[in-house]
Amino acid sequence: QVQLVESGGGLVQVGDSLKLSCAASGGTFSMYAMGWFRQAPGKGREFIAAISPNGVSTVYADFAEGRFTISRDNTDNTLYLQMNKVKPDDTAVYYCAADTLYRTVVAGTSDYWGQGTQVTVSS
């Protein structure tokens, strides 16, 4: 059983940068593909990015490409999402997810999810 805890959210201004973290415990972190998702008020959950267990492969949603960077530290059991040049549309609860299958993470059907961290972008 993998436990995931997100942190790093908060209130930021348009154009700011923010780095989210997801601390994992209860499993062998390096065996899991990981991903970031978000859910804005009144909208469904949206895929942001995913990363393979060894960190070599990544995939991004179109809106995230070039602005967001997913990374991981398998020695520290932590997943990251670097967010640059944030916009009001980035306001959402951000979730990390884990699964042994990369395609399952990308599909949004991971076995394990965190509780989320709120990001609010003020203009």
C-alpha cells in the first residue's frame, strides 16, 4: 500500500513559479510510475504529466509542455512538479498518482492517489 502526500501549494501571482512535491511511503518508490493531475472548481480531473519508474520517460499534456516539468528523486522517494509562468487557469487542486504501470498512470486510473494540494493563481 503506497501513501502519497502532496505539498507546496499556495497562493501565487500570475507569472510566478511554484514547485510541488509528492512524498511517497509504504512501497518501493522506484517501482512505480508517477503522475500529476489537477482538478479545477466545477471541472473534471485533468492529466498534467507522467514519469516512468526510472525517470527516463516523461509525457506531458499540451498545456503543460514547456511550462511544467515533472521529475523524481528515487533516493528520497519524492515526485516533483515545477510550474513556471503560472496563469489563473492553473488554479486547481493538484494530485499525484502512482501505479506500477506507466500507461495506467497516464490514463488516470492509478491505484494510488494523494489527497491533493491547492494552488491558487491570483491576477
